[in-house]
Amino acid sequence: MTGTSIPRPGISARGGKHRRGVLILVFALFLTVCVALLALALDVGMVASVQTDLQRSADSGALAGARDLIIGRNDAIAAAKQFAQLNDAGTHQLTNGEVQVEVGHWDKDSMLFERDAEPLDAVKVTSQRQNASFFFGKALGRNNYTTQASAIATAQPRDIMLVLDISGSMADQDKINQLKRSVNLLCSELLKQGGGDRVGIAVYSSDASLLSPLSFDIAHVNQLVQGVQENGMTNISAGMTIGRTELEHNGRSGAGRLMVLLTDGLVNQPVNEAVGRPLVIQEAERAAAEKLPILSISFSSAADPTLMEQVANITGSVHFHVTDNEFGSQEEQLRAVFFKVAANRPLRLVE
């Protein structure tokens, strides 16, 4: 019939098959790229996860090492390695050779770690994975990867004010000399550390005075304490005021601050206990407002452990009641408390 077009058989079918073939090839190529990208993403994610684990390992190792520097260099290295290896890198447990530990000095001005430099106050830990296998990297031409993380921790320097009772009752049971020997222990330990701590002394009896401002010359501060004589009544709040004021006015920015308050008896100044106790609590509240912790020590059975515990609790610190008991003599316990003060240095990661 005129004007009627008759389709040529087979052309549409062949064209459809050709297009389908091209689409299959394109889809196969696209799928290959997707699989490759997925494999790459999985491997990148795995490496990132391992990197996070290594950083956790280095952080914990550095902090543990800095904590144990007070014991000695070898102890610090051993602690750093031990704690670093407690953290796995992915499913891999770190070996001794994959954790490197360096001991040295952290220069806070230049923000640099100086290996083996004195005073030893910082520990650097590097945790690493070398030539670890990719999951899918082989398909992309990469078999292994190496990654590491490092951290530096240091013991924060402190400004410590000792607020000491030198009232007349400190002559009983040789308490004044027990105190002097305990302060001597504290100062000796701080000098061994060489960590930039300062110590000041406030003493109180009927009144109070600043025996020494905060000072780096810890040996001289200790000499001053060894020369004090006991006399008078027990004016705890007056001693606290002087100690708090010294820390507020002369404490260093960036240093940890601590007041160590010791008394061997009941507060009886000014006037009497009914007046003195509230004043002690008021001083504790002022210290708390300044975020100044007060470690309190009630020294002997004649002291007031309830009041001293209140002071510590108000400032977020701890209280020790020291007297003869089954745990050791009075002096042994007091020396143990002062040793804890020396050893309990605030730690921080600086890098």
C-alpha cells in the first residue's frame, strides 16, 4: 500500500542487544570501582581506628611513666611500657619493641621535650605499628602500612603551703619533733624530684605568722621549720588565713595549689571553741571559692577529726587522722601522709 512503511525485521532487536551489552559493561566497571572504593574506605577506616588505639596507648603510657618518675628512671620506663601495652592496636597486642619510651625535661617556655635533660620531669611514649597488613590493599597494589602516635606527659609543678600547729600541746608525746622529722621527709622527697615545686610555711599558736613565703629554696624552708618552738594556744583559722592569702597572691599560674593543714588539738582561739570552729569553716569556704584544696591532718587523739574532715570535704580534698593504732606508730603514719603529699603530683599531657 502506498505511504505505508514496513519495518525491517531484526534491526531493533540487534540494537537493543548492543545497548544492553554496553550497559552491562558500564555497570560492571561501575561495580568494580564501587567495590574498590569500599575496600579503600574500609582500609582507611581501619588505619584510623588503629591510630586512635595507638594514641590511647601512648597517652596512658606517658601518664603512667610521669607518675612513677618520683620512684626512679627505670621504674618510670617500666610503667610506661606496661600501661602502653595494655591498649591493643586494633586486634593486635603491642609488643615491647613497638613501644618506645624516652625520659627527659619538658621546657614549658619553648614547649619542647629535651631527652635526658635535667630535671627529669617528663616522659615521652611512642606507640607504633610497622608493616601491618591491609585488609583489601593488595587489590590496589598496597600490602602494608605503618603508623604511630606519641604523647608527652609531665608532672605539674605545685605551690604547697604547710599550715602547721606549733601550740604548746605540741610538746606532748614529742609531737613537735615528729612533725619536724615528717616535714624533713617531705622536703627531701621534693628535692629529689626536682620538679619545680615551691613550698611555703605558715605557723600558728595563739596567733599566726608567715614563717616562709612560697619558695624554690626548699632546703631553707625546711631549716626554718626545724627551728620552730612550741607555745601558746590553737588559732587554726588564723593560720589558714595566712596560708590561703599567700597562695592567692603569690601562687603561680599553671601550677597546682595545695594547703596542708595540721593541728594536734581543739580550736580554742580566738576567744573559745564556739567562736573558733565557725571561723575555721568560713576559711574553708573561702578556700573552696578559690578552688584551693586543703589536705587536713588531725594529729593525735586530742585533735578534732570531725572539724578537720569538714574542712577537707568543703574544699574537695582528703583528711587524715593520725594517732597510735594497729596500723603503726603516730610518727610512722604522719611520715606516710607527708610522703603521699610529695608523691601525689598532678599529671598532665602536654603533647
